[in-house]
Amino acid sequence: MKSAFKQTRYIKAYTIVELLTVMSIIVILIGLLVPALSKVRGYAKVVKQKAQFNAIDTAIELFNNEFEGYPPSGALDETSQPYCGAMKLCEAMVGQDLFGCHSQSVFRRDGMDATGKFLLYTIPPTPDNLKARKGPYLQIESANAVRIKDIYGDNTAPFLPTSFVLCDVFAQEFKTGVKTGMPILYYKANTSNSLHDPNTNPMPQDPKGNIYNYWDNHVLVGLGKPREAGGVAAKHKLADPVRFYRNTESHQITTAHQPYRNDSYILISAGNDGEYGTADDICNFDWKYRE
């Protein structure tokens, strides 16, 4: 009978060449799978963003039924203070304090009523004050409402740093330590106008007949990309008004320049790259990117 030592001494092992071959195959497979998984994750975020826009669409229609009109989106409030479309959308959906939009709101950034005598968003809200609220039209847990100071840090001028905006689902960690997406841009259609001229550069008080006014969120877009290193915010491509009008122009209407959703509103997410005005932006219409 052979000893255990003699029985095991002749067991064949893998050679170095065989091990290297197997490892090479594994590396190649990983190299093929990682980009595919990245594409799947990216597509999942796009689906999630579109679902968020669907929720906002539903919420805006609820607001429209309650207030008999869509939320305003002008660059300034009625006292000529900077309070852009993205901020007014957030107030309409969840209020300035996330307890709902006050029924007497005139969308002043200071939260006052039309006379400037009464604070509509009291801190904390009283029971009577809460009774005057409408909504919130979005669930607070999923609304992704964030103060702009948590996105841009000290670089919020001329806006109040405590103003809320609704952010998209493409979360990134900002220098402030907060992980969230970029603000969702909101533009209300001016149905008394009829133009959509890519070659105009309208001022806030002089829309020159365009259905959508690029300046509704121009200053917010002008704050740049807050995540850039060195404390310098890179410029968004949507800072160019011509790019805004080109990319919001309907491709179905060829007889005249007309925007998508020319009787309601448009929403724009900066997409995965966090930059407005690039090919990966997501909107509540068919975004077909044009340089």
C-alpha cells in the first residue's frame, strides 16, 4: 500500500501560464461589464428623473386647479427683488418653509403678503396659518427641496441663501458637504406672446414677444457649477440665451419658430454632468440637443 505522501506528491497543479490566462480572461470580462453596468445605472437615473418630472407635472396641475393658474416664473418678485422661476416653483409645490403654499402668496421672496404688512410664512407656523396653506403638492420626503446655500455655499448673491429650490435626482456632493442634485429650472409660458426667436436676447422686463423668457432663471444659471475645484464656478452652456431658445424649440412645428409646450411650462434638469445646456439634460419635453 502506497503512503499518503506518495499518493499526494503527484497531484497536478496549475501552471503559471494557466493562472495568468484565467486572470487575463477575468480582467477582460470585468472591463466589458463595468461600462455596461455604468450605462445601466445612468439609464436608471434618467428613468428616475423622468418619474420626478411626472410627479411635478401632477403637482403643478393640482396647484393650477387650486389657484386657477400655473405658478409664475419671472426673474424678479413684485418688489423687483431677485426670486427666480426655480424658487417660485418650489414655493408653489411645498411653500417657503415646506409646510405648503400660502393661499394668499404673491410669490414675494420675503414671504410677505401683497401689502407687505403680513408675513405669510410665520416661524413656526401657527395652527391658523397652517389652515391657510395649500398642499404641499409634493411629498416632502421625495420633493428634494434644498436651500441654495447648501448647493452654492457663500456664492448665492443676489438671492437669499435660505431660499429653497427643487433639485434633480443626479446627486453629487458639494463643497458644503450636502449631497443633492442641481436646481430644476422652471419657465412658465406667456400665452399672450407668440414668438420663439432663437436670435433674440430679451431682458427681464422686455421679453420681446417670446412665449418663454430665458431671463426667468438666467441669474441662477449664472451662479455656475458649484462643484468645481479652486472655488471657481465654471460657466454653464445654457448661460447663452441663443442656446436656450434653440434647444427648447419644437421640432414638430416647421412652419414657424415655436417652443415645446407653448401653452404651459417647461422643466429642465442639468442631467448627470450637472451642467445646464448639454446633451444629457433632461426636460419635460423631447430635448434634442443643438450646439
